Amino acid sequence: MNRTRLVGLILAGVAALGLLTGCGAAVLRQSGVAAASASTLTLDVAQQAQAPAGPTLGSQRVDDIVAWLSSEPAQPVRGAADLDAYLVGADGQPITDATVTFDIDMTNMSHGAYLVEAVPAGEGHYTGDVHFSMPGPWRVIAIVERPGAETAKLRFEFAVNRN
């Protein structure tokens, strides 16, 4: 085998490996095998104790805010979903004085601006009805605005499955 052909085969193999690595998590999620959320943090015991009941799409911590994002249905599918951002402060108390907006898009292709104003649902929960137009890798940035504080952006990445 000549050297040029060998280099070409190696490069093709590396490219294929990169493609498989990039798509592997999405394939696992769509096949029903749970893959770890890119948003999940290692929280201390006190923070873990404050997590909402039930499954979440991930957790994020920015400055003095710890947040969890959940969905109904619990595993989002193409179509309608109800998102719930649960926010607590560094003191462990639910954040009830925020304005929260969900900035929603796919991670592998943009569908343009899609902002949903979340509604306060009490005790630190902020909910919004969203629509996922197709299965695949999505991200939600919860934009949290509070009086006297800098705007915080909490990023959650997860898969949306087929119906």
C-alpha cells in the first residue's frame, strides 16, 4: 500500500471517529438509553436535598443561583412540553422575585430566535409552554433577571425524542 493511500485511510478513520463521537449521545438518547445531561453538576449534599422531586433535565449553578430544569413530559418529545425552572439562592431559599425567560434552540442547527416568558408558579418555580419542532439535541438558556442583581444565564442541554 502506498503512503498516500495509507494517510488517506487514516484521515478517513479519524473523521469517522469524530462523527461517531459527536453523534453518539444523540443516538443513545433517541434509542431510549439515557445519556448524561451536559448540564448536570455535582452538587453538595445541601444543594442535592433541595432538588425538586422527580426527574430533571439537568442542574446549573451560576453565582448565587442553583437551578434545575424539568419537563412534562419528563423526557421531552417532538411537540409540546411544559418546562419548569426551579431556582434557589445561596441561602437555600426559593427565588421568588425573578423574571425568567427561556431561550430555546437546537445545539446542532439554529431555528432562529425562540424566547418564552416563564410564568412564576410559586415557591421558586417558573414555567413555560414550549414546542420542540424536531427530535435531536436541544438547549434551553434560562435567563434570570432579579432586582439589584446581574442577569444570570443558566444553560441546559438535553435530547428531544421522537413522538
